[in-house]
Amino acid sequence: MLYRESGSSWWPLVWGPGFAVAGYLIELITGPASVTLWAIVGLVLTLFAVLWVNLKVKTGSVVLTTEEAQFGREKLPVAMIEAFTDVGAPTGAKVLGGGWSVPKGTTGMPLRLVDGTVVLGWARDPEAFLAALRRVVRG
């Protein structure tokens, strides 16, 4: 593996239990508190967080190996990349990974493929990604 970035960390999973504990403590100060209710609230919030983080990891991860570049759920063989320097991004270029635009917090990088089309790859750290890509693609 030459480059890897995750679409999300797993620390948001503590939000649900944190909100549930805070709610329980506030309710405890103001009157009778229900441990069962706040445990259920914490569990439900944690389950939603697990789904959200899992989706962000699947759709927002970038992985580069010697054989392929993966942007979200879309894989592109490295052998199909012809150039990545001095490549302009035409209006309407396809964004790898299936979105309408590059994900929030990332920088788009135009990649010219061997068939002449230009697509947009993306990464949070484009310099590191391009440095890793330079090791496997001459262009």
C-alpha cells in the first residue's frame, strides 16, 4: 500500500453514550432519572453513529496500491492512468467515487487516462497522494 486515508475516524461512536450520560446527569439533578431510558437513547444514537461512520469510511476512503487506485467504492487500475501533472480539469469531468463533486474537505486532482479522458481523483492530502502516485505512474 502506497497511500491510504480513511473517510472517517471511529471516535464519533462516543457521541451517543456521551449525550446519554449528559442527559441522565441533567435529569438526575432536576428530579427522578430513568437509567433504562437513557441507556436506550445512548444505544440508538450509537447505532446511528455506527451506520454513519461505516458509510463515510466506505465512500470517503482513498487507497493507492501498485495495481489500483480506489476512491470511495470506485477502483481504477493504475495502468489506465497516463498522466497526472499538467492535466487540466475540463468542466463536467467525471468524479471518481460516484459523487457529483469531490467530497467536502478534499482536493480534486485531474488524471488523464490512456483513452484520453480526464477524470477527477481526490484526497485530503493531494501532495502526499501525488507523491505516492509518482512512484507507480510516469506522468
